[in-house]
Amino acid sequence: MISEDPYLWLEEVEGEAALAWVAERNAETQAALASGPGFAALKERLREALDAPDRIPYVARHGAFLYNFWRDAGHARGVWRRTTLEQYRTDAPRWEILLDVDALAAAEDTQWMWAGARIRHPECDRALVRLSRDGGDAVVVREFDLATRAFVEGGFQVAEAKTDIEWIDADTVFVGTDFGPGTLTASGYPRTVRRWRRGTPLAAAALVFEGETDDVAAGGRHDSSPGFERDFVERSVDFHHSELYLVTGEGSLVRIEVPADSSAYAHREHLIVLLKSDWLGHRAGSLLAFGFDSFLAGDRTAEALFTPDARTALAGHAWTRHHLILEILHDVSTRIEVLTPAPGAGWARSSLADVPALSAVTVLDTDPDVSDEFFLDVSGFLQPSTLCHGTIGGPTQILKQAPARFDAAGLAVEQFFALSPDGTRVPYFVIGPDRAATGPGPALLYGYGGFEVSLTPSYGAVPGRAWLERGGTYVVANIRGGGEYGPGWHRAALGADRVRAFEDFAAVARDLVARNVTTPAMLGATGGSNGGLLMGAMATRYPELFGAIVAQVPLLDMLRFHQLLAGASWIAEYGDPDDPEDRVHLRELSPYHRIAADRVCPPLLLMTSTRDDRVHPGHARKAAARLRELGHRVLFHENTGGGHAGGDNEQYAHNNALKHAFLWRHLSPTAVD
């Protein structure tokens, strides 16, 4: 293990020497992977799927209109647009273009990318548009008039920062941004919440709340539900603990006394609490409803809207005007329930939709202040998305159905369970040909295992075209650290227990070999961000299990992550490198510090972005440099733009073509570029 870091200079994101090093590595990777005769065709196939005009244009309702953001071959940066439900039902809806981001970027000579918009409710006449420079998390904010389809001259505007902003009324917003020294947390997010009135300078916005420097962030929220208008501020103490306060009419703060590790919010007359630990006799993972006013008065009588069991967890929930829709995971497959409050008689339960086995259904949108309308998306690994629309108590109609993007003939989906070393059963999905008939072949294992993120079945044109069509098997591992079985599944891999996630992933790899799906030489692994940490762990702990590994925007230096960009916000997940006790396990977990000359690594491709202002590109840069120094087989690719989540479709197609060309070359016994 290294004791001193000779590559700190690569943490200078735009340092001259660092960027020269990046350019050299990019050229090497381009020459190695993009020069083969099949690369251009693969990239074009991926780009074609990403730009396909017959994709489902997913929408969100705001007032009378359905809003959509759309990218295609003619709009690389995208257009923000809207239509009516009547038009949306047709095969070729007429869209009203609100903002053309490509045209804006050209006019202002800035590589703008869309980062979303907050539309004011219930009027739905103005929006706070967020624009990211080349894909970073930091944004500029501009007020936009939805009637005139133009930015409001003299309206609310905030310069580039990791800004949090929310409408209160037509002339007032909550805002948290960079107000100068001391106004951001150590993680780079707003530390203060201020009330900003139209026509006054941003610097004069009145202070409403101030958190601590070591907090993750603070934010203000306005509940615009007619008849239940309320203001709240939330203090995120760390990634998993927060405090919620009601802002009274006099401007004082009333703490909502729920467990710090729970999630809580007001909905009309209710206070809704999602538990992460046991409380008031209810199990972690339960969803509780209290009377909001009675709770503030001290009453702790709760109705359990959902109670988990060992194999079942709540994946999400959404309100309509008179009902609550629950998305429930049972062994990582979804079912949907509808709850209806009955005064004095609890909540009636019914099923909303039949969902095919080994599939997922997501509530995409509802209109909770107005109607019982809902939009559902149903998909599976081999099942293209179907978008349904309905009203609870009425019929459900298929609005849109995506065509197949890859040839699935001869492919099947199965779910298996691997046994981790401590006896835990770890579920995973296998998508591919019948290996009992064909024998072991190239397989690609994907995982994440952190921050209570669940990996559910979904249709992917990119892995379908780049991997499955070529005869590969694709595998998704539901390891601990995720949320597939609720808070306990996540907590099992926190801090020093992060190794449980690593052990789970390795157990799935071994199980694939035992089932004759693949062999270690033909098994690849891929993951990004926290999943990139997982990939680093596989390369340095279990190199014998894999023939090649790709880590994207990875977290790899676990002794300095808290000093780099947003890294301090993840201390609650991993531990604090400045705490001597935590530093012991973090050094052991850190892939960067486990790289050694006498530890054989499988071939590695490390991918990152200069514009990633969440996970610092120095993680991947330094690991690649260290691996090269010690003679290990490693390629490195860094986007100059795109941010943490990737860039436009051109970048996304190029990166995925590089990734799959690398994997196929190393994992297929008959590989041809």
C-alpha cells in the first residue's frame, strides 16, 4: 500500500500538467479501442437507439399541460416543450417548444445543458429554469415566462453555483446559494436558506435558517396545496440524517420531532414519515401517517400505511387527490397497491395493475392537488417500456409503447440467489441465452451497492445492442448497500461493513461460474460512482474472478474523498478519514491504496469527466497513473465535458462504445473489434 501520494498533482482538475496527461491517456485509449473496424458501427448503433424518434416522450403534468424534455439527432442539447393530454394521446402530438437549449448555447457561446425547471404552482405560469455549464452539478437559474416563452427580464436570476431554489409565491422564493465565504457547507452545497423578494438584490435576501459548515446542505420548501399552504426548511445533517422545521407565520421555526434518520413531509392534513429505524413500535421501512396538527400538539398515534417483511420493501409512493399509490418490491419485482383513506375506518387497500413477473413498474406522475390521474411505466429487461394512463377507479389505457431496440430472440430472464460468506442470500438477475444449451460464454456483471439505491428490472437499449446481441449475458446484482430489501439491507454495508457489499458481489461472480453461465476469464464487471468503488474493490480484492473491469466516474481514494468536491457529503455512508478509528477501515477499503506491484489486476478501463463536480476526476486519474507505474494493464478515458451523469447522446454513445469494445475484446474468446 502507498503511504505518500505522488499523484496529488492530478487532482488539479484543469491544471496544465494534469490536462496534458489526460490528453495522452485519451489518445492511447482512442487508438486502442476506437480504431477497430467494428467500433464506428457499434457507436452508430448506440447513437441510433439514443436518438430514435419513436422513443416514448415521458411527461409530467403541470396544470393543463404535459411537459417533456427531448433530445434527438437534430437537438443534441435538447428542447423543453409541452402539449395537452388530448394531443399526447395521438401518434404525432403537436408540441409547443418552450426553450431550445441548442439555440441558447449557440447564441450565448456557452455549452449549456438542461438541468430541469421548477414550475410555480398552482398558477403554472412561471418557471425557474436551471442550466448547467457542460454537465456539472453547479447551475445558473433564470426565471422563465411560460406564456411568452422567454426569460423574464429583471426576474429571478442566480449565478452559477450548487443552488437550491423554490417558489413561495409569485414574488418570493426560498433560495440557498453561494453568498460568499462561509455560506456553503464543506460539501459545497448551500448552508443557509433565505427568503428573496422580487425586485430586491439577491444579497439582501432575508435569512430564514442557517445550518452548520459540516452539514451536507440546507433547503427551503413551500407546500402549495390549496388550503394547506405551509413553509418548511430542512437541514441535512449528513447524507442519512436530517431535521425538518415548520416555518410559522411569524417566521419562527418549529421542529417536526421525528427520528433524524427518517424522511418526513406534510401532505394535506397528514404528516407522512418513512422510517429507517424502529420507532413507536413500527419497524424500519414502515410508512406512517399522522394527523399533522395533532402531531404538532403531541399526539403520536400513527396509521401504518406500509409495513415491510424480510422479502418486501417500499420502493416508492405517490399521492393522487384522494388516494395513495404504493410501489412495493418483493424479491426485487414490483407490485402496485392503492390506499384510500376512509374516515374512522383506516385505509382501504386494492391492487392497481397487474405486473409481469421479474418486471418493474414506476409511478411517473400524478396530479395530487386536482385529480386521481396517474401515469405508469412498465418494463423489464427484455420488455420495452409501456406507458399507461388512468384514473383510480376508472379504466387504464396504454398511451405509448416503445418498440424493441435489440434482437431478443433466444434470450431469457432468470433470477437466482448467491450465498454470501456470512450466509446472506443475495438476489441477482441473469439476462441472456440458455447457457445450459450453449455452454459458458462472455458475461457482464453490473452492481452498485450503496446509498439505498435499488437496481430493478429495466429495458436497456445500450446493453441490449452492445452486449446481448453479440451473444453476451448481462447480470444485475442486488447486493447489500442498496435498498432492495429496505433500510436494513442498506445499513448492512455502511462504514466498516462496506466489505459486505464487496463480498456479495464476489459471491454472485462465483455463483455465475458455478452455474456454468461463464468462466472467470469471460466474466467482466462494470459500475459507476459508488459502483466505481465497487469495481476498484473487485480489481484489488478479487482479481481472480474477472477477465476485465470497467469503472466509470469512480470513487477510489477513500482517504481523501472527503476533501474533494462533494465528497464530504458521503462521510455518513463510508466513514470519516479524519477520524482515527474510521481511517483504519477506510484505508483497508480504499482501492487506490490497495494497488500494488505484486497483486495481479485484470485489465481495467477507468472513465471519468473533467466536468464532474460531484466525484472528482482525480480518483480515476490517480488510480490509472498508479496502475501504469506498477505495470498493470489499464486504459483511461476522460470526457472534457458531460459532468457526473454523462453528456449528450454523442458522448454517451462514444463512451459506451469504448466500454463495450474493451470488454468484448478481453472477454470473448473469438473477439473481433
